[in-house]
Amino acid sequence: MRNWSVLVSPLLLSAFGLFPCFGQFESQPRLGVGVKMSSLGAGIEAATAVTRRSNVRVGFNIFSYGTDLTKDGIHYGGDLSLRSLQVLYDQYLIGPLHVSPGLLLYNGNQLSASASVPGGQSFSLGGTGFVSSAADPVHGTGYLNLGTTSPMVLIGVGNLLPRSRRHFAVNFEAGVIFQRTPQAKLTLNGSACIGGICQPAASNPLVENRIQAEQDKINRDVDLLRFYPVVSVGFGYKF
């Protein structure tokens, strides 16, 4: 990760005008701003020129969504929260075609959920069936963490800083973020019953074992999110 920091630090300094890069900055466009929609959410971004055929670009993305679902007898109230900050180096190859390596400097993308099972209702964990206690119904929380600082690379068509008299720009991009393996965490409280015997879920070895099996299954299901796909379309204006 230190090698990425060595690359990104001077680019960030250049983006905020603290020094010119490659001795060509002064003759290039100074600022372009834009809005976009992508698989990271709605975003805003700003760019400045580095050389005649390259820019440095910083963007922030945000999106929230809530939904309810029931799986294996457990009701989940889920909330998806996407929050991220990225920095990219746009290198133009042929015309508007560019490749953009960079970093997701802040990755606040996560999924959280409340979990509940009405008293007397059956549910299953890791393939084992239980009944939620009528006197102390099962409830809890679930959480899926999608990672931290991660390298990324995009390829696209468009330029937030057209090297012409044009001021408006359109940018299409696709790529991937290489993040750590997502980790699921499921916690249950209340009492779970099996064979007519009810015990607190948090201290029942069988429930704990089945919770771990459920977490392992979820982690296997979301393993491909280590390679998080990015598709975006954006519109910008050069000042």
C-alpha cells in the first residue's frame, strides 16, 4: 500500500494546485467539475490537468437504500449504505479513450440489518431448525463490511477537461475495485428452542455453531465482491 501512497500523494498535491506536474501544468485546463451515477452511488467529482494527455481526479459517492426481507424464517430490516472517496489518474491513450488507475481512499460501503423472529415461530440457522421463544423472542443484528482503502482501475471514454474550447463533457467508465474479502457478522439474542427446551441464543453452543455456519455461507456467497464492479456515466463542465 506504501507504493500507492507514493504515487497518490503528489497527484493530490497537484489536484489542489500546490505544485505543477511535469512542468506543463500552467498551460493546461485548471478545473473541471461533474456529477455522475455509478454502482458506487451518486457522485460529484473535480479534476485538474497534469499533462496534455492526463488528469488527476477526485470524487465522492453516496447512496442509501432500505428494504425488508424474510429468509429461513428470520425477518431482516436491511439498510444499504454506500459512502466512498476516490482519487484517479486519467491517462488518455487515443482521443477520449483513457485508463484510470487509482485508490478508493475511503470505503464506507456496508450493509446492516436488524433481525427478528416472532415468538413461537420456527426458523433455521445453518440448516438446523429452531423455534423462537414466546417469552423471549429471538432478535439481533447483521452486518456486512465491504472493505477499507482499496486499489481500483477504470477504463472509459470522455474527458472532464476537454483540450478544446468545449466546456461540457460526458464520461462513460467501467472497471473494478480490488477490495478485501467482505466479512459478515450475525448476532442473535433472545431464546431459541429445540425439542421443547429453550436457551438464550447468545450462550447456546448449538445456536452459536449454527450462526457461525450461516456467517460462513454468507461469506462464500459474497466472496466475488472482492472484485467490486464499477460502471458509471457522468456529466461535467470545464471552467
